[in-house]
Amino acid sequence: MNELLLPFLSFLIGIIVGLTGIGGASLITPMLIFVFQVPASVAVSSDIVAATLMKFFGGFSHWRQQTLDLQIVKWLAFGSVPGSLLGVEVLHVLRASSGFDPDMFLLHAIGVMILLVTLAGLLQIALSTLAPEFQIASFPKLDLNTGMGRAGAIALGMVLGCMVGMTSVSSGSLFALVLIAFFQLDSRKLVGTDLAQAAILLFFTSLGHLSLGTVNWGIILPIWLGSIPGVLLGSKLCQLAPQRVLRVLIYALLIAVSWKLIFSNPI
């Protein structure tokens, strides 16, 4: 494995994550699979552990800037943490099944997840551009001061957390859509809230993946070396960069990535 290329690419991905709140696992996991020929099961587990620290630094930077909503982070985490551990348990069961190829399953599952994330993100951008009168925020807003609102946040967190536990994908992207649709979160706080909840979710998910025995620290350390300064830089540039243009470019890349994953053979 190229010891310089992995930190460099991780640095670029870290900038993207800090700028937009999306693209972490959606880019790092496929990068490990296709560029560095890492088996899918090892790529998923290693990416989750590596992303934990990257998201923590990004969330902490936004917390210092007061660009996040701690109440939303808390109630989503109450659902996403147990949901992610359930997803890891599903992987335990699948790995124990005789004749089952976990890498084949993960390649296709990751591809489908990235495609869903991308299509949902493009739909959001298209609606806000072409039909600004149509408000995605017309979804029922979850009021976290009520029991029903908290229960809804926990349920959403659990479903998405389970997806993250199995594939490492969507800790940022799908949660960002939830923040827009169900919390009507101010765009100024969207990225920071997304990064903070992802840091909590991935911390507990990484503990589960360590039990799978598929974490490669030789991959994680170079990713940290590049992604942590990258996400800090991206967080500083967040309020200056053209968010819509960046997201369209990222989503275009993710469509190609998801297509290749869905129709790939395991490495």
C-alpha cells in the first residue's frame, strides 16, 4: 500500500467532510476497496474506526463555533447507537453462516446505500433549485420538547444507525437529510450537528467492529494522518464555500462509485 497516497487522499476527503458533512464513508470505503485493493469487510471496519476520530474533530470544531444543535445530537444518538450495534450483530451472524461470502454482500450493500444517499441528496438539491416553493421541510417537524418528537428522533436514529453498523455508509449523508426534513435545521448548524451525531454513533459502532476482528490499524493510522487536518480545514472553510456546487460534484462522483460497487465482484 502506498504510504503517501493514502494520507493524501484522506486529507482531500477530510476537507470534503468538513465542508459539507457528507462523503466520509461514501468515499473512503470505496477508495480502500478499489484503489488499495482492501477486502470489503476490512474496508468497512477500518473506515468506521478511522472516521470516528475525523468526525470528532470536525464536530468539536463546529461546537467551538457554536454551529450545532446539541439537543438534536442527543436524541438521535439515543436511537442510532443501539441501532448501529444491531447492525454489527447482523454482520456477526452473517459471518458465522456457512457458505456465505461477507465481502460480496458488503460490496453490494455499500453500493446500494451510497446510491440511495446520492439520489436523495440530488432530489433535495433539484427541488430547492427548480421548485423552491416546494418545501422538503413540509415533513412533520419533530418537536424534541414532546414525547412523540423524541420517540420519532430515536426511531429515525435507530434505523439509520443499523445501516451504518452494517455498511459504514450514511453516518453523515442520510442523517443530514433527516436534519433538513424532520428538524428544519438552520443551514448554518446543519454540518456541525451532522458531524457531532456521527462522531457519537461511530464511536460505539467502532467498538462493535473491533469485536469482528476485521480492523486494520495499518490502514487507520494513515487515514487519521490525512483526514484529521483535512476535516479541520474544511470546517473552517464551511461558511465560505459554495455548498450547492460542492454537493453536486460529490454526488456525481458517488453515482459512479455506487454503480461500480453494485456490479463488482468481491476482491
